[in-house]
Amino acid sequence: SSAASDVYKRQVHGQYQKNYNNLQARGSNAFKLDFDSTKIGQLTEAEGYLCSKTLKPLSNPADSVRCPYDHSTYERSEAGKLCSTCEMCKIGEETVGLVLRE
């Protein structure tokens, strides 16, 4: 039984490795991030946030707004718009629990 388990693990590992290699070969920089990677390690959590819509650093992280469902972070100007991550909630709304409406 442990021999069968070892064979299965090798097969699964091989499949994951194949998928990983395919993704690496086709990788691209489809999204241009306006982010200074030389500051990694020096940033506090608030300073490291990107706007989930524009993918740019937040101009004022303390004044950002979040999606009440998935906590994606946005610039204040995005408040009241539909969250681009979950596409279910209005950005910046305060909720007590999840409320779904049609």
C-alpha cells in the first residue's frame, strides 16, 4: 500500500512539475505594476498596498476603502463602485455580515 502511495505521489508531483514548467514558459508581464520592488522589506503593510483596480500604489493608504466581502483595497475615489475582485459588493460600504440582494 505504501508502494502504491509512493507511485501516486510521484505521478502527482510529475503532473504539477509539468504544469509549473508550462506556466513558466508562457509567463508574461501582462500587467504593468507601478511598484518599487527595491523597497520590499522596508514597507509597512499600509505602504505596500496597491489599488485593486488601477494596480498602482495608494496615494494615501490611510484614506483607502475596502470591499466588505473580500477586503480588496481601493483609492477613496472608487467608493460606491462594484468591487472588481469579487464583483458582488460596493466598495467602502460598512456591513454587518454578508447581505445578498438581487
